[in-house]
Amino acid sequence: MQYAVVLRPPAFGQKLVSFDDSEARKVNGVTDVIRFGNKIAVLAKSTWPAIKGKKESLFRSRPGAGASVRSPVPSPQPDGANELLRRCAGR
């Protein structure tokens, strides 16, 4: 069985520029490091080497075209959540 952990850019809209997996591949139990899209997956024989390999990977990203300082997703309104809870509780 293979286990994987995924390394993503740290913020919404950022793009992967480069990565160095040489140290991750040295971790005992890591079987492969692959790039897919804007992410990197560290594959290993168990969870601990996968996590350790992720920590050893050097990952550089930059803001992408859709990145902004403000979140693109509006924050939830507390009143709306309370109303939803009230409706569900009445069932």
C-alpha cells in the first residue's frame, strides 16, 4: 500500500514556481515525489515517511492571476447560520 501527502501553495491563487525534492527522496520509506497540476504529492510506504518527506521538500510559489489580498469567498453571516440551526432544530 502507498500513502500520499499533498503539498499545496500556502494561499489561494498562488502558483507553484519550483520545487526541490532531493531531500524528500532521501527519507527512508519515501517511494516517489510527483507533481500534478499546481501541487506535489509525496508517496511513501507509511504515513510518517510521507509527512517527513513533505516537510523536507522545498516549495516555491508566487501569486497567480486570481490571487488577491481579499478572500474571494465571502465570510458567512452569523445571523444566517443561526437561522439555519433554528430551522433544523424544529424538525
